[in-house]
Amino acid sequence: MVEHAKPAPDLFLRAAELVKVEPARCIVLEDTAPGLEAAKAAGMLAIQVRSASTALPPLPHADLVLDSLRDFPVELVG
């Protein structure tokens, strides 16, 4: 459904378009550098989730780094 794969922002921009939400109001949960880079390029909040299978060190494009989704700050959602 998109022309370019991550790290291009196409995927995230298309998702925002489909749900009719401005990119600046979107939160992206990602575990890879290309995904975080794509989220930032789309103008979205990029949260790195360090899952057990991909526990990379904190990545430069992440606005926030979580070790678990249990640590997600729910106040970020409206």
C-alpha cells in the first residue's frame, strides 16, 4: 500500500491517513532503527520498546526508550 519501505515515512503516514489522525498526534512503538527513523520522518512521537528478542541499546531517533510496554506512560494518550 506504500511506495517506499522503512526508513521512509510512507507506511506511518499512510496509517495516519487511514485513521484520519494528524501525524503529529501519532505515537509509534518500534524496536528497530529504521522504524524509529521512519516515525520521526513522519513527524510522529517515536518510542523504542526494547523487547527481549531485540533489546538494542537506546537508539538515536527514539524520543523515549522503554524496556517493557508495562512502562508505557499512559498520560501520553490524550
